[in-house]
Amino acid sequence: MEYIAEVERETGMKVRKLHVDGGGEYKGQVTPILKSLGIKYEPTPPRTPECNGKAERMNRTLNNMVRAMLAQANMPNSFWVEAVNTATYL
């Protein structure tokens, strides 16, 4: 509810549908709320990351950035989290 309100406030537009991965973690809890707000719930089929191309591409880009930063700085993989945070910020 907070996320939907924030998105609507920031964009000035009403949320009409919510496209989520097919994990189903929140389906039972979220579906009635979305239905009451008139928002269409659109899950992707399970185990099909190719249906979520933008997020998968961003994950790949971040991982490539992290590997490059760690290799360039000769840092061990134990700094992975800090490198991910830096790549995300950049």
C-alpha cells in the first residue's frame, strides 16, 4: 500500500497493473489488496527469468561492473557487497 501510494504521488498517475516475477511469495496477501484498489496483478510464469528482461539485464550489468572493479583493484571477493553497493550508486 505504501509503495503504491508513493508511486502515485511521485508520478501523478494511478497504478493500473503490477507486473511481478512468478515467485508467488506475496500472491495470497497482495491479490485482495490490489483487487480492492482496481489494480491488475500480472505475474510472470515460474522459472522464466527471460520474461523479466530489464531486471535480468540490470543484474548482469551490475555483476559485470563488480567483477571489473574487484579485478582492477586487486580486491578479494569478500568485498563483493561493497562493490555491488558502489556499482548500484554509480
